[in-house]
Amino acid sequence: MSGDVEESARVRPIGQDPLDSQCDEEHLLKISAAVTFNWKVIGRRLVGIKAVQDIDREDQCKQEKRDQMLEKWIELKGSEATYRGLIEVFEEVKDYHAADAVKELVSRDVVTALSPPKNVKIQEVTSTSAKIIWEPQDSNGGILMGYEVSYTPNGGHLNAVNVQNATTWKLTDLNPCTEYSISVKAKTAAVPITVSTLETVPSAPLDLRTQDVTCDVITVTWEPPQSPNGRLTGYEVSYTPKGGHPTVVDVQNITTWVLAGLKSSTTYTISVRARTVAGFGDDSVPLTVSTLESVLTFPLNVRTHDVTSTSINVIWEPLQSPNEKMIEYEICYTPSGGSQIVVDVQDSTAWKLTGLKPFTVYSISVRAKTAAAPVPILTSEDVPSPPLNVRTQDVASTTITVTWEPPQYPNGVLLGYEVCYTSNGDSPSAVNVQNASTVWKLTDMKPCTMYSISVRAKTVAGFGEKSIPVMISTLESAPSPPLNVRTQDVASTSITVTWEPPQYPNGVLLGYEVCYTSNGDSPSAVNVQNTSTAWKLTDMKPCTMYSISVRAKTVAGFGEKSTPVMISTGESAPSPPLNVRTQDVASTSITVTWEPPQYPNGVLLWYEVCYTSKGDSPSAVNVQNTSTAWKLTDMKPCTMYSISVRAKTVAGFGEKSTPVMISTLESAPSPPLNVRTQDVASTSITVTWEPPQYPNGVLLGYEVCYTSNGDSPSAVNVENTSTAWKLTDMKPWTMYSISVRAKTVAGFGEKSIPVMISTLESVPTPPLNVRIQDITSTSVTVTWEPPQNSNGRLLGYQIGYASSNGLVLDVLNVNTWNLTGLNPFTKYTIFVRAKTAAGFSNYSNPVMITTQLDLFSNNDTAKVNVSPYGDPPCGQTATGLTLYRGPLGGVYHITSGGNRAYHPELRGLY
């Protein structure tokens, strides 16, 4: 442990370290109660103690042994056991006031000083140097002033180095190849506290003796008590004639007194006792003395005049003695407390005494070589000597109580005192103390200020010299407010506060406290250590008005706060909006609602609704600051969206709210993609496709739609997720428009872009309405109509006709043909079929004809007027029936329906 300690030693309780027996140990324990303890304290930490005692000075041996004991009673640790050891010593010598004073000090909460540094390490060791590093330990409330690095070579002396404001030190000039013991200890600051014990009655005055004895006067003198135990206020002289009653005289604080008016040839017992404010002490050892016999009569009317501070004129009348003629006189004068002086005077009844002491009582007598009656004479007053034993007590931060004792040489009647005090840089001040008071409390002192205090006394002759100055520092007090508190580097969550030290620190500044508060919040404070005059407040609320003040701290506590500075933090990004929800969810829209941020951290400019789905880039919509709802549109149906909202101030966007996961409803899907055809035949087409880009839900199936010109649209439902379908029963060689649409629970979506595709050609259907006309005996004209379904591009027709042998005839793409080269009156079956690139169609229904007979000019036909069976003949022209040569001589006729009728009854008609 270290500190600003003025004196140090080690203490052991009494009895543990017996003294040398050559001195009386009992005498060694006689310690005066006038003990002053000087404490050096920081906060509640005791750093050092010094004890000063006035001790019995009987001989050098006892003095040396007493000094040894005192050194052992003083301990730097200031432990409670040490103080109890001191209390036991004072109680043993019955010095209870001193014991009580120590008990009062022990009642304080005294704790140990700074803990030692930790993690002391040695680095960079060379032959002549070594680097020591350490870490500070918990200060336990003390003020760290530095460190002391002690190092001792093996078998050598201790060395120490004071280190300020550092935790490392390099020891140099070491001896090579030498083992050193190194330690580091912390040092603290100290504040002196002076405590005085209470006064008690003094011990007896010493060495009572006589200075002059006559027939009726005894001058006595004495020494002050060895133990005044306070400030002596005077003495009491008691003298008693043998067989008589005692007489008591009160004497001011002087040590010589003249007892006059005594009886000659009488034995007196004389004693003296001293007095303090606590009362009278014990009487001195009695003194027995006898007055002289009375001889010649005294000269008459001895008197003084022209008295100054250093001279007295003495005159007297001649001795009236009828028996003797006196031609010589003897003037005896004795100053109070001094020795008698004798002057022989011849042939004169007057004499001037010179070289006298100012304001001193003189005993003056004139005699004719025998006895003389002394005459007390007082010289004029002069300025007094300095007051004695000027001390201070009850030292506080703004007050000091000053005590003193009267001057050794007052040189007159003391009218009062003047307490003079001054501090560095200030003009001297003084306080007049009236009457005989020897104590004064100085007020309005500056805290933690070193004062020089002295006292001077005053008589009618003026002020005397000042006492030797006493240097004393007032205690620390709370400092005045710091000056020029300002703010700078103001941000949204931080403010740098700067200030200047207080005008009146009133002590050693230990640090500062930066206090700040905002409306509705509890006050906050940050402790700033050491002497830093700037601090950055962090974790502030953005866009908030703060009241900031600073106060300084000494060991006496915190001072008043500075005038508050009102400052607003800057805006920052706001906290996330609250309670983000969705409602009115549809397939392509979602309504989002929210509440404003808990901490807007500024003026909200707007909101941003952010949303995204898997695989898509994030999207956002700005919403004005007065709205807390927004309808998102153009959303993808049946899509899971992550939706969040963030607010914005001039400082930018804040954090997004916790995402809300929500899926849009299903809707009709978009058209299937890449619709194609394959395996196209005359009556079938295979259609393939890919699923929609936007299914907008769970696909339940597809619908393949197709139509041809003039036909009603057709559709085929394809269930599940198949993406191909074969259309059948198609018309050959027909242009179809084919599209596909998908289906969800919301229904069918739009159709894909139609694919135009034609079925392949197929054999056509048979030609229609085959007819025979212009029948002759060798030719007929065949007519027909094209097939109902050509099923391709007609390349032509083929006419088949047969009697006994079948013949075919390919003809061009015409609708009539004249068959020639037929046999007359021959039955023919005629049929027609069409042809495409795919081949021939089936034959048409056959037509049965018979060529005509060669009746006239070898013609196969003849016109006759017959009306068999009374029926109108068929094929008649004008007047006749068209007849054809038939087999067996019969006749065919052509009915109106185109059918042949055989009429055998007409056989032989021609």
C-alpha cells in the first residue's frame, strides 16, 4: 500500500514486542492526552495515520524507548486491531479523552486501500534491462494516482520507481546475471483530516520556587504543567500562614506573582494549580517559606511618574529616623517572572529605571541597605508578541476553526486578535476577534484550497507580529456545474457532448456524469472517468428531443448540474410496421393492411409494400404515409407470396416487417404452350402440347377444341395431366382449326393460339345421281354429280359398264361422258367411281340400261304409238314410246324413273 503518507512504521499490540528492561516500562506508557491524529482519506478509505504526542522527557533513555514504542503503535494499514491497540494504551494511562477520540475515529467505515495490480509479467529481458507489464485491479473506491515498481537484487538493497498513468515500465541499469525480486503496487491520493481530542484538567505546575523574599513580600515563580491537556486559561496561587487560613489569588496566564502585605517573620505554605476550560488541575508540590524580620522604617511616599514601556521614574521622601542619618538608598526592582535588580542611589531621592520590559509588572522597593517595602509598578503597554500554538480543527470544505493561546508577552491588556488568512492568488483577508476569545471559525472558504493562516494580538499600542503561518487545506466539496456544455456530431442514435471543467472544482475532479432524458422516459446518466471533457451518448432514440446536462464529481460527491441543453437527435430509418395482415385475397389481388411503426424515428414519408414469389424478382409498391392499406394487383394466381412492409423517413427505409406468407386463389390457367400436331391421317390427327406457363392452380385436365369450315366446333376432354390426344373421325382432306385449353377448379382458361392443319386425302365417296341419257343402239350419255365428299382433289372418274363382259373407262374430271361402241339392244350395267390421289372411291349405284334396236336404218330405236295395257308408255316422244331391243324378241322400255321394263308381249313388234 502506498500514498502521500508523511510518516510510517509498523504497529504491534502491547505485549507482543517487549522493550529493553533497562528503562522503566511503566514510564514509557505515560502519553499526553494532547494527541492529534492526521488522517489521509479518499472517500471512506484510510490511507495513512500520523500520531504526534508530547511525552515525558525525564531522561534520554526513556525518551528513546518511548519513541520506539510510538513507532510501533503507528501502522499504515490503519486496521481496526491497530486502533484498538492505541485505545488500550490510552486507557492504561487513564487518558480517557484520547481513547474516546480514537474510538470515534474507529467508528468510521475504514476499509483497505487499493487492491494490488494483477497479472504482473516480465518481458524483453536483457542483461541490463527488463520490461514489466501489469493490469489494474479493482480500485475499491480509491483514486488511482499511479504505481510503484519495487525491485531488489539478490543480496542487495530495495529500489523503487514511481510510474504515472501507465501499466508498463522498463527497468534499466540492472546487473547482468543477477536475480531480482520485483513487485508492483498501486498508489492512491490522500485528503488530510485533522482531529483533536477534547480538553481535560491540566497536570500540576512544576518547579514552584521563590525569587525574592522580604519582611512582607514573597515573589514566587513556577513552570507550566508538563501536560496542560488543553489551552491554559490561568492559575490559582494559594498561600496560608502557619496556624492561619488560606488565601487564594487568581492569576492570569503568567508564571510569576508577587504576594504582598504579608506578616514579617512568618512561615507561609504556598501552592499553585493550573486551569483549562475543563477546570482546575492538581496543586503543585507545596512550597514553605518565611518572611524576613522588619528593620528600619521605609522611606516615605515612594511613588513613580513618567512611566513608559521601557522606563520608570521613582521618587521618594527621605527616611525619617531620629537615630540614623541615611545618606544612601538601595532601589530593588523585580519584573514579573524575572530576577531582582538592585541599584544603589547616593545623595538623591529620585532615580530613573531604564531598559524595562513593556507591559510588565515590576516590584519596586527603596531601602536604606536594610529592608524595604516593594511598590508594584506597571510599565506602559507595547504591541504583543505573536499568539502561541496556533492550530486548526473542524476543517470542512468551506470552514476552518482556528484556535490559539495568548502571546507569551502580551505587553499590555489584550484587546482582541486578528485572524489573517490567504490562499494562492487571492488577496489577504482578516477577521477581528474581540475580547479574550482564542478560537474563531472562518467561513466562506474555498473548498479544497490551501490556506496560510496566522493570528496576531492587539493592545492599545496596536497589533503585534503574526504567528508562524499554519498551512491547511479545506476539504473537498461538490464542484460547481461544468461550463459551456455543448453538443456536436448529432446523429439519429448518438450525440457527442462536450464541456469545460467547473469554474470552481472544489477538489480533485474524479469524473463527470452526463445526464440526459427525453419526454416520458426515466432519466439516464453515464459516468465519465478521469478528466475527459467529451462523451458520445449512444443508443439514443432517433428524432427525439433530449435534455442534456453535466455535473462533476469529487470525493465529496456530485455537484449541481449544468443548465440543460435541449437537442433533438436526427431522423433514422424507422422500425418495422406492426400487425401486417392480408385480406380480400383473390386469384390476382391481395389487400395488405398494417399499423405504423412503434418507433417512427422521424416523419414518415411513405410505406413500401414488398412482395415476392419463388423464382421471381422482388416487387414493391410505394404507399403514401397517410395510408395503412394497399391492394396488390396483377398477382399470379395460386402463387405463394411473401409480403412485408417497411416505412421510410428522410433517413431512408427501415427494416421490413416479418414476412406474411399468403397464397392467391386459383384461377383459370393461361393457354397451354407449344400446341402441335403429328401423325396426321385422313381421319385422325394427334395433338400434343405443354402445360400452361401459368397454371394458376392445380390442373384438372385439358380440352382439345377443333372445328372445320362450316362445321360446329367440337371438343374432347382430356383428364389428368396428359399432354397428347388423338382426334379421330375427322373428315379427310379438311382444314381444321385446333386449340387446347387447360382447366383448374376455377374453370377453363383461354384457348391456345389455333393450329391450322388439314387431314390427308382419302378415297372419295361415290359420285351421285348417275344418269343415262341419249341412249342409242350403240351409245349412251352418262351424267353424274361429284361425290358428296371428295376427300381430296378429284383427279377424274372411272365409268364402268358391263353386258356380258365388264369394261371400264377412265375419263377426265368431268361430270358427263358419252359411251359409244355399245351393242344395240344390249342390256348394260353402268356405274361411276371418282378418283383422288388416295385412290378410287366405291362405285356409284349401278344404272341398268339397254341400248336400242336397230329398227330403222339399223337403228336400235324406233318410235311407235303403242299403249300396251292401256298404260301410258314411257319414253314416248310426241306420239310414240321409246323402245329398245330386248332379248328373245322382247322389248324394253325406259320408265320415267329410269328403270327398264321388259315387255315380252311386244315380241315381234318390229
